[in-house]
Amino acid sequence: MTPSTLIEVALRRDRAIVLGGLALVAGLAWAYTLAGIGMPQGDGMAGMESMLEPMAWSVGTAVLMLAMWWVMMVAMMVPSAAPMVLLFAAISRKQREAGKPFVPTGIFLSGYLAVWGLFSVVATGAQWGLEAAGYAPMTSGAGATLGGAILIAAGLYQLTPLKQACLSHCRSPILFLTSHWRPGRAGAWRMGLAHGAYCLGCCWFLMALLFVGGIMNVLWIAALALYVLFEKIVPAGHWLAYAAGAALSLGGIAMMTGLWP
């Protein structure tokens, strides 16, 4: 089989290639996240105590924390973005088959992840500020009062028109691509940024809940990632958002009043 034939076969199977690529990216991100969470901090009780103490921040620490946040966002958000990326790849294939300029799927995905990179910068700054204030967000979260306030705010945001508008774009890949399609590589980047912006508008407060359950709490991370996925793909996702909003608000009230630890 000649190299050109191999390329033609690969192009015909681009759906499987794109899906495999997304699985690889998400899998590596999850592996890195879990490895970071399981990284030993010391021996015995001394290790546990060091994990509970605020870190001594420096530029190097900030860069490491930024990398941790960004990789964690990749692990949590790429699975829920998969339907959009797959549809984008399919449209690009049709453009190519029609002899029109097509746009690389990787550029679209990189634009999407760049938005979550910006979110990671803000999250790193918030973590730095919380630790400077005496909290231990990596393990024990933001405490009952602040954690409860974050839960209530996240719950109320779930009920806002902005949340529902952003969620509708995330839940409807066809609607998004038909209204935002741009040709060429620059167009792919802009579409990735736009989809990332809608996704950020939909999920940023949910990601802030990591400060409530603990940034290193793997069960909390997995639960949030699964919820984001379900909210975007189940038929009644918008009603799920309303229900989650009510539950989060009630949970926040319970936390602030001491009814829920």
C-alpha cells in the first residue's frame, strides 16, 4: 500500500481517528490528574500534615498549579465537548470531499482548550488567594461559610438565563456550527474560542465547586465531570440544570448553618 493510499484510508476513517485522539487526550489528562493527586507528600502523619498546610507560593509553584488546573480542565471538559468536535470533523470532511477548503479539527480543539487555559489562570490566582487567607483548598476546601456561599451562588447561577443560553449552545452542536461556521484555520480557531466561551459560561461556576469539595478530591472531580457530561447530552439537560441549581442552593444553606458538614 502506497503512502497516498494510506492517507486516503486514514481520511475515510477520520471519525475513528478523531474519537481516538479525544480519548487519548482525555485519558492522558486524567492519568496526569490522578498521578498528581496520588503524589506522595511525605511519610505517615507528617505527609498528611504537609498536605493540610498552605503552600509557600512562588512563581514556580504558580506555574505548576496552573499546569495542574489546565490539565484537570482538559480531563473534565474534553469528554463533554466530544459531540461538538466529532460533528465539526464530519463537516470538515464534507467540505474536503466537495473540494472546498476544510479546517483542521485540532485547531478547533486548541481554541476550545485555550479558553479553559484562561480559566485555569483565574483559578490558580483564586487558589493562591485562598491559601494566603489561611484556607487549604487543595484538601479541605474553602470552609463551611465560604464553601456554602459558593454552593449557593453556583446554585443560583444554574437558574439564570445566561446559564441556560450557554447550555443550549453546548447541547446543540448543529445550531452552534451553523450559526458560527467560519472557513479556514483562523475560522477554526475562532469557532473553538466561541465554543469554549459558551462552555465556560455554562460550567465555570460548576468548576468553582472544586474549591468546596477540595481540589485534590478525586471523587469530587469525577462527580463534577460526570455531571457536566450528563447536563450536555441527556435529553432533559436543561431541567437537570434547574434541579442541580436547587440542590446546590439547599446544600449551601445546610453547609452554612451546620446541618451538612
